[in-house]
Amino acid sequence: MRNTFVVIVSILILTAVNAQSPLMTDEFSHIPNAEYAIVTYDSAIKATVLSYHYHDLWDIDNDGIKDVISFVGNGAAHTYYQFQVRLSSSDTWYIYPTFQLDMPYYQGNKNIKELKESHPQFLVSDFDHDQVDEIYLNLENPFGSIPEELTAKGVLSKRILIEFENEKLIIRDFNG
Ligand SMILES: [Ca+2]
Ligand SMILES: [Ca+2]
């Protein structure tokens, strides 16, 4: 009985590892930020899905432990990626279905002039110089949008900052 259990657990672990294996297909061998890319198979849409999982770079909630910023692909030919973030302080995924980008690549710091242009779409930096990083997203594309509840709170542009403040994530217009 115990052996059966071990075999089942081993199969489950192998399945999990295969599902999360980085870049095993030629199709994804030359993509940007490949070290953070994850390829999974989504049986619901019968497609290979590419996602980005930035897990060791930033501490958004300032608790001394790195948080995870993910962009989960939709598996389409022109892939759009949904933004989500897991904060270590709450161990919770915060998922934003309308925050979609087609180029969720981290390209290092950019100055304000570069940010005024259409790229990058994603950046993490300490914009307000309080020693804690904020997340910048540029959602100016056909699939990215601001949900009505945020528009009602005054988020009027598609270039936004996401920051941890008073124990929660705050979203506001980027005024660079
Ligand atoms: Ca953290
Ligand atoms: Ca800051």
C-alpha cells in the first residue's frame, strides 16, 4: 500500500514538474526573458501557454521577502498576458483580468522620457523614492483596460502604477 502511495505521489510530482518546465520546445527557445518563462499545457483550450513568472527580483510589500509578479498568457497566436501578483506578506494572488499586455518583458530601468513612449509595457522601480518598488504597467493596447470600479476611483489613463500602501495594493494613474 505504501509503495502504491509513493508511486502515485511520484507521478503527481513528475506531472507537476512537466507542467512547469521552462522552455522545452523549439517554439519558445528564443524569446525575451527566457529565464522567467514557463510553458504549460492548458487542456481547456488545448494549447501550449507561455507565461512569465518573475519570482526573485522585487519586494513590493517591503517585508524583506521577494514577491512574484506573473503574466499568464492566453495561448493565442498573438498572445496577451494577464497580470497577477503574489505578495509574500499575505501569500495571496491578486489577479487583474483586464490588465493585459502583449510584451510583459522586463528590460531594466527606464527614464521618464522613455516611459512617455509606448514602451516598455512593464517596469518595476522606486518611482517615488521611498525605498520601496512600485509596478508600472502600460495597458495602451486593444486588450488592456481599466475596470469601471477603478475608473470610478479616478484611474483615468491606461498607464498605471501599482503600489503597496496601508497593507493593500493601490492602483493610480502614472504621472510621470
Ligand atoms: Ca514581499
Ligand atoms: Ca517607491
